[in-house]
Amino acid sequence: MDAVLVPAPKLEALVRDIFIAAGGAPEEAAGIAQHLVGANLAGHDSHGVARVPRYVDWLKQGFVHFGRRPRIVMDGGAFALLDAEFGFGQNVAAEATRLGIERAQAHGAAVIALRHAGHVGRIGHYAEMALEAGLISLHIVNVAGSTLVAPFGGAERRFSTAPIAIGAPIEGRPLVLDFATSLVAEGKVLVASNGGKPLPPDALVGPDGALSGDPHMLYGDYPPVGLRNPGNGPGAIRAFGDHKGSGLALMCELLAGAFTGGGCAGPGGAGPGGERGRIANGMLSLYLSPAHFGTAEEFQRSAREYADWVASARPIDPARPVLLPGEPEARTRAERLAQGVPLQPDTWAGLLRTAQALGVMEEA
Ligand code: NAD
């Protein structure tokens, strides 16, 4: 079936109204909606509005809460440890990022460790916030309570999809590298299970070690429209990049999970606080101000020259020039802002069903 094209402002208003109806304050609901639709606009449908039914379910189960602000556990000036106390991820992570930006603007560098955040969504969003303030940033993330990914050479789940993002504020060519350390993000399996873009045939691994691209390997049996539970399937997503990606995933778990105190992906199926089914993001972020280091001019000149040179490499396919990290997202954003956000019919149906269950009427 063809995708449903929804104009971004209409989609954002619908998602905002869903979260208001679910008990959120208008400002918080609007921030979450903006983040989710922003992920769709960037082309990361896995971290967009397809998540809404699951978020509403988590709210009902008390896994995540509106109206919580990160509590400062330890404040060292240029570094701080924050506990989000299971506040809505998009809200608490944005606040942690604002703090990191403020501290880096004061000290030249800042490290912010955030733990116990609800699902924070697309990590590149936080690197983009830092870019707007002229800062370089690095965000190392894990998902406590979510074991989905098999280590290199393994046929059993051990890691979360542990993403990482790095932003470089190059004037005229801002770059954001942002990816999961799994071969595909879990949301991409969700999108594939909703009839969207199929998975690569080697994205998943079964308990017998056989490679697969079938979402049932992660979710077990599921209805065409409705919640998917990654706890139900027999298989795992594979770590990207063989031993290197697998090692990077391990380090993300250690830095974002063990170091922040939010906990690693496992062992065991119980999430933070001992609750089965609850997941929480940990995020260790580093912010650097080239202006404070005295290298702002050199960084801009040298980084721009180098980035342009990298992008000028002769393409293998003349119709597909070399792109730099963040550029596919910028292109998709421009396209989707103009034409609307394409949603898989199952995703759109799930969203409308959630809206109707909460008494939100879709605007005609
Ligand atoms: P992906 O595999 O699509 O890779 C995206 C990165 O690769 C981007 O930096 C993009 O600019 C770059 N890229 C893509 N195509 C390119 C090309 N042709 N040339 C050059 N660069 C290119 O991303 P993913 O691993 O599927 O992750 C998707 C999203 O999921 C990310 O935004 C990530 O933050 C998010 N995520 C979040 C969590 C969480 O717990 N909150 C967990 C996992 C993933």
C-alpha cells in the first residue's frame, strides 16, 4: 500500500494533542511532538511518530512520566551528573543539553552525564542543538533494560542499540554523525514490521546463528496494527561493523550505562528500578567550544576545506555524489517539509487509533 502523505504541521499538531490528552502540559507535549516529527523530517521514521502508541503505553504503565526535570546529583561546574527520574526523554534530554551548552559556554568544555531518561529519541537532535550554539558535541548513549543486539560472534542478545552522535559546527556545512551501533536501529525493525522499508537480509541473527531480515525474529508473532514487543522474538539484531562496531557498542554501554549509574542493557530482562518492560536511556555528552580553545578560526577554515575535499571524491556512481554525515537528513528534511511526511498506512492507522482512544479528534 502507498504511504500516506501528511503535512508536517498537521502531524505535529496531532501528536501534540495526543500527548496533551495523555496528561502532558502543552509545552512539554509540543516539545515531544516537535522532536518526533523532526525525526520523520530527517528521514529517521524509526524515531518518529511511529513511536507514539508505545510511548502512550509506557505512560499508562508508569514507565515514563510527564513534568519531570533532571535532578542535579553532582555538580562540578564543567561537569555534572543528572538523574532524569524517568521523565519523558525528549524533554529531559533537551534540558540536559541546554545545561551542557551553558556550561561549555562558561568553561570552554563540559561533560554532562544523564541517567534514567525516558526514550530520548533521535540523538542527532541534541548534536544539532549544540551546533546552533557553535559547539562541537559528542553523545554516547545506551538503553538500560533493553537487550536487543548480539555481540560479534554471538547468537544471543547482550547490548542495547547503543547509539552515538557527533556534531561539528562547520559554518555553511554543519555535520552530524548519528547512528545506532546495531546494524539497524530497533525502530527500523518496527518500521519494517509495519510494512515499511524492508530490513537488510543479514540485519538479524537467529538463536541458531542463521542470519535473517524477518522482523518476526525480533518481535515473535504480531498483529498488522498494534504494539510490537521486542521481548517476544527468539533472535537478535546484529552489531554493525563486525568486531569494531561490537566493541563500540560495549563501550557505549560502559560509558552511558555503568559510568552514569543508569545501568547497562543487562543482564536480565528487568529494566531500571527492577521493572520488567521499562527501559531508560543513559547519555554521556561532551561539549567543546572552539572559541574558548582559541582554535575557532583554524577549525572553521581547516574543517570546511577538508570536508569539501572529502565530499569532492569522485563518486563510484556519477549520479550519486559523496555525501557527508547529516547531509542525507538535510535533503530529506527539505523534501518532506515541501511535500509532507510519508507514513506507512499501518503507522498512520496506529496513530489515529491512539488519538481516538484518547478522545483526540483529528482535524479535517
Ligand atoms: P543510519 O544507519 O541511517 O545512519 C545515519 C548516519 O549515517 C547519519 O549520520 C547520516 O547522515 C549518515 N549517512 C546515511 N547515509 C549516508 C550516506 N549515503 N553518505 C554519508 N552519510 C550517510 O542510522 P541508524 O543507525 O538507523 O539510527 C537511526 C536513528 O536512531 C539515529 O537518529 C539514532 O540516534 C537513533 N537511535 C536512538 C536510540 C535511543 O535509544 N534513543 C537507539 C538507537 C538509535
